[in-house]
Amino acid sequence: MEKLPSDDSNRNVHGLSHGGKIILFTCKRDPAVNVSERSGLTFRSFYFEREGNAFLNATEGATAISRKLSAHIDIVTCKCAVDVQKRVKTAFVLVTKKSEKGSSFKYSLLALRSSHRLEPCIEFKLPYQMKGKVSILQGPTVMWSHDNSVSYTSPLAEGVRKIPIQMSKCLFGELPIQKGQLFALGLSEPPLDNHSPTLGYLFEGGQAFDGSLVLPHPYICITQCMRVLTADRVDGVLRCAVIAATSNQQLVLFENGTVKDTCEVPFGQAEDIQMVDTGRNGCLFVVSFKQGHVCAIWKETFQIASCWSDVDSAHVDDFLGCGTEQILLIFRNKGMSSGPLKKFIITDLCGISYSCGQGSEVLKASPPPQENSLLTLQALESRLQSGLIVLQELGREVRVKDRVLQQSIQVLTDVLSGRETVLSQPEEEGLVALWDSDEESNDETLDDKLHETPALSSRPKIDKLWHRITEEQLVVGLILTADSAIPASGVSLSLLTEPGQNSTPAVIQTRSQVFWLPARVPSTPTLTSPSSGFAFSEPAAKRSRQHIASDDFSAGRLAVTAVTKLAPLLTSGCVKCRAMLHFAEKAEAVFPGSGPTTAVLHCGEVSLDIRDLCQKPLLQNPQIKTDEVREDLLSLLTVLDNSVLRIDSPDYSLGDIDGWIRRKEGFKKIDVSPEYLLLDSPGSSAPLLLRWHQISPFQGDLSIHGSQLQMLQFLDSMLSYLPDSCFVQPVKRARSQSTAQKFASALEKEVLSLREGLSSLLCVKDEEERNEGRAGHGETPDSGSAEDLVRCCREAWQQNVEKSRLRLNPVVDAGRYREMVKSISQVKMDSDLAALWELNQS
């Protein structure tokens, strides 16, 4: 690659930024080229090199537009837009060729592909020449206005089309809603009945809407350019934020058609508004003016950051490849020998600045607003104060530990030397004794102390028991207090029917789940289960007295739910159910060294009545923070099917997916759990819950709680936002440890039963053969002749051969074999049941 040449004989140069590079398009006539190909379009792309502080030539190419010598070719405009068919952002250039008689104009929209070739995208003819503002937006779609009529064309439009509404003072834009909607905004000519004078028109749906929702009517005539920042539909009404530059030298921010803020700019005749994302330092609006002026305004404070003059063009992109955007200002060349990229500035007004050919007048940017510095200083001061408080607490604890260690050493020294030691009271040291004992109990034995110590229950404490009816299912939930120290892996909830006069309670088939909730101080008295069994109280850990009265808000609460079908309960006449909590109870306090034992706790009763069957849908108002909303959310998480999808994008960053989901029509944030979003549209039978977890800028997990159809519909709309190279795959859930252990134990029991059964059968057979062998070997020949001895040896050898054959193919008793098969079948049924549970948990 070589540097940009100093001489430039090109005319009609247009440039744009794409992928961190600058691309220049030029209509060129070169006499050295073949006469039949004199009129053409050339392009060159440049990238910035930090070490050389210059733009280097990356690629270049050319294409022939006309083979006629008299053809007049010009570049109308060039812009980057999204190619809907290829789903990538592409550089486009619109060129025009005037006919010899001047009666018609032929326009060609060319696309610069990744193969560094200009390919024709759209070609059309017009009986007039385009004048004024010509826009290239996504599609690609070319839009322009002529004689109060708005025209457009695209690859899907199949020619030039006109909208059925006459407009003057027309503006074009794009609403960032879902796939994006192109619109035209202006004054209807003549005014339509039952419509606002300010009218908007959507190109995709062919619908007209009230334009005052975007710009108020008085601002339509004085607005020179505009940019839509955000847009959304709330209850069918368009809500948007728009930034616009007016002829009164003002930059105005509109929200929902109302003026929100204004900023006076020192120049007039604005042409374009661009937005720069500088990362943590905020965003900037870059406004380009007709006379070569450029002005930068902070988005947060709406104050002018810097101004430049004598600018040829302004571009916004990541030219340095650092992950944030910068402003590239290309200044006009006063000398004929200088190249097009010899005088420029690259800056973000926040510390990044590269310049060439500007001398001492490189940057006129003012430092960031003073408000940002003050906020930064306040945040640093608060962090410093909190750090000092933590250091003081740590130092206090270290001093207390040193005093305790010194007293312990002194006590040991006095005991060894036979001296009496006087200890200070724990209250003087700010400590709590491990055991509070009276002087009267000093002579009692340890057994008496343990016997008279009240037994504290290690069982969990119940905060609330609730139930919901949704989707023809009954959900029963139980919330435990924060001090219930039980493992979540061994907790489940079951339901029992109400016992009748001559019947015992029956277990209802349920499916249980466990959730973690943030801890809080309970507003209602907690229900503490009575202690049962024999247990000893363990001493509380020694801690500083200042922490005794404080509540631990960092601890989490456990919520357990159980769901069952409602129809079998109603048909059986069961209107009351008992809730039973199953948990693993620690047994080290009673039997040291023993493992945890399974315990069952009766938590209360749930009654069903006709009002429960007629209740309204869950989560009608997710914006409030109440216990009822939290219980509705837990019920939906229990009932709805859950699917976790891993989204990977190896080539491009995923972007703000969480923001895109929040802007999607109908989604509402649940304030009690902000990571969940709710979609409760009137047309769907069940709500849809979403949770997005960003792992890295290129990877994330999407948890969808809803039906398979809803999941597929949402993924179909989401794929239009995601990069083309990303792929989605389901996440394999971790299987339950207890279920896996049960499955392994069942398999082990099956193998042991099979081995023990076969061993017992073979042992019985060998015993019978040994008895038969003793009886056969007892027969000895009466005479000692050689023939009798040979016959006896031959019979013994034949018996051994038969025994070997039977040992290889043993024949067992049919009754014993039937009993063994029966016992092994029972064990195998248990193994199959454990395998089924394991499969359901996977």
C-alpha cells in the first residue's frame, strides 16, 4: 500500500466512511484511457495509520458508466445504508447520466461490495433532474421530492413510485422500530379533511399518520434537517425522540412532538446531523453546515463542545479501531498540489486527537463540561470515604484480635507459673461471650448443662404461604425467611389431600421448583415451626457488639413452588390441600459425624373457592413492587416452559440486545425483578417472559419462558436485528445432583442384585454336583484287575467332561430361577423409574 498521491486531477469528489475507512468516489475522464471508455466512476478507500499520522491507500477500482464521449456523468450523493437482502451495511453511490438531447436523465445506484467491486443495484429514468435533498436509506431505498410529490424506488419497488399524498417542505427519515420503517414528513397540499396539517407517510405499509407526533406543526417550515433518536409504540401511539436543526440557528430536541431542549448554534443552513458515541464520555451531535462549518454539541448537557470552519466534509466512525467512535474533519485544500486527505483532524473531544496540516490551530475544542468533572469528583470522593470507613473497621477488628491474643498468651503464662489471672469482661472489649453462664451453674456437669439448654430447632421458618390458579393449574408457593439455612438442592414441596372420615391423606402428583429471592425484613410476623426431636443448641459465633442489632440484607430467601393440574382436584371434590416441605436436616448436632437426614414440615393448608377460579390474569401491573406481583412472577416461572438459548456472534458484537427487547412493542419491565421482561399481548393465550444475560460483547444467554410457538415467533423477529453471522443453539441444563445420585444408586443396586442372584444359583448347583460327585466316587471296583481300574477311570473322566460342559452351560432349578427373575425385575423397575426422573431433569 502507498500513501495518497499529492496530485489529484479528479473532479466531483464525494466521500463517506464505512468500516473505519474513508471511501472517495470520483467521476473521471482520463484521455489516456480508451476513447470508448472515457466516462467512468473510480473509488479509493483509505485507512488511518497512527504511526505515520496519515491515511494510506487500501483499495481502489473503477467502473465504466458510459461509452459515449459526449455523455455527462455526475455523482448525486453517496451514503451507507443497510442492504435488506444481504443484511449488511453497504456503501452506495447514486450517479446520473444526462441524455444527448437533455430530455431525460438516467440514474444508477451502485453498491460497493466486499469484493471491492461496484455492482449496479437500481437503474431508472426520470424526465427531470433531481434537485434538493436526495436520501438513501435502508433497503436500499432512494427518496426525493419534485413539485410537491414524493417519489421513491428500491429493488423491491420495481420502478419509480409516488406516494398518493401531495407534500411540501418534505423531510425523510427512519423510525428505529423492529426492522425500521421509512417515512416522509411534510405539509399536505392541499390540506386533508380530518387530518393534521403536518402529515407523515410510512412507505412500507402505505399508511398516513399524524406528523405532529414527530415534529410540531410550526417547526415543519423551518426545519432544515432532522434525525430520529428513539422510537416506540405504546398502546398503538407513536412515541419518539427527534433532534432537528432549524433555520433560526437552533438545535432543538423533541420528545413525543414537544420541545424538550434547545441550543443556539453560531451558524445557519444546516445540512446533516450525525451522532458520535464516545463510550463512557457520552455522546455528541455533529452538525454540518453549508458554508463549511461544523459544530459539536454534547447530548447530555446540550451545550456546544467545539466549532470548526473551512471544513470540506465531516465523518463519524471508529477510524482508530479502539471500540468507540471519533469525528474525522477533512479540511478544504487551498493549494493545488495538496491531496484530498492532507489536512484533517481525528478527535472525540475526550482525549483522542490526531491532526495533519493544521499547525497550531489543530483543535478549538473546549474541555468537557464542568458538570461532568464535578460529578466525577463527587463519585471519587464518595468512594474514598467508603474505603476509609472500611479501613477503619478492619483496623478496629485487628486491634480487638490482638488484645484477645495477648490476653490468651497471658492466661497460658499464668497457668504455667501458677499465678491467678484476672480477665476483663467481654463487654469491655466490645465482644459477646461464646457461652453466657451464671455463677450458680459453675458446679454443674456438662451433661446437666446440655440437658437444661433449650433445644433450638434447625428447621426452616416460613415467611408466607400462597397459591395461584393459572393456565388450568394450581401453583402453591412457600417463601422461607432469610435465616433458614437449608441447602436449595434438597428442598421440595408436596401437596396432600384433606383426609376424610374413613380415608388417609393421599399425595397429589406435583412438580416442584426452587427460586432465590433477595432478603428483606418481613412486614408480617414469621411463622416459626415448633422444634421436634432431641437437639442441642450451638453457641453463636463471636462477633463485634456493633453488628448485633443490624440486619443482614445480603442474605437470600428461598422460595419453593409446587404445580399440579386443577381438573383432578375439582373432580375429586378436594377443596383443601396440605403443603408439606421436604428438606435435608443437619444431624451433626445430635449425632456427630452423621450425614444429613430428610425431614418433612407441615407448612399449612390451601383452600380453593370459586373466587380463585374467576381471578384475573397474573402480572396485570408489573410496574409496582408488591408481594403479590412477586408471587405472580414465581407462578408464571413455574408454569411456563423454559428454554435457554446461547447466542454467539463470532464476527460482530451483538449490540444492545437488552435495549432492543425493551423497545420492542408490548414488552414491560417487571420492577420486582428487573432482569425479566413481560409480553402480555391480547392476542396470545399465555404471557411471555424473557431474560437476557450478557456474557461478553459477542455472546449471551436468552431465557424464554413461554410456549414453543411464542419462542419461534420472537426468534423470527429477533433474527432481523442480530448480525447475519451469529448462530443460536440451546443450552444444556445441569442435571439435578440428587436425581443423578438416585439413578446411580438404582443402577448399582440392579447390578448387585443380578450378581448376587446368579451367584446363589450357581452355588446351589455346585453344591448339588459336589454331593453327586461324592456319591459317584464312593463306588470302587471290588477286584483289583486292570480292566476294572480302566473302566472306573474312564467313567470318572466322562463325569468330569460332563461337569465342565454343564459349568459352561449351567442348568439351574426353574423355581429358584423364577424367584431370581422376579426380584431382579422389581429392582429394574426402580432403575427405570430413576432413569425417567433423570431424563425429565436433563
